[in-house]
Amino acid sequence: MNKRWAPIILIAILLLVACGQKGLAEPVTLLDHEKKEVTFPPEKPTVFFFLTTYT
């Protein structure tokens, strides 16, 4: 990566993080691979991963 682009990218990331929400207003519900609903509560921080395959 060109050294001139690194500060611009870092400033853009900092701006996006600063303007983001502090938390979720409502729970997030997703479907897992077995078509079951999985709900992530807004009270606690949660890390989830998306693994996708295209066959």
C-alpha cells in the first residue's frame, strides 16, 4: 500500500467509528444454517461470525 494512502484510510476509519451508534435499540435476529432463529441481545457486547459458501 502506498504510504500516502495509510493516513487517509486511518482518518476515514476513525471518523466512521466516532459517528457510529453506542448500542443497539432492539435485538438482532438472524437465521443459522439449520434455519433456526438466533437472537443477539442489545444489552451485552456480542461477537458473531458469518461463514458463507457459494456452491
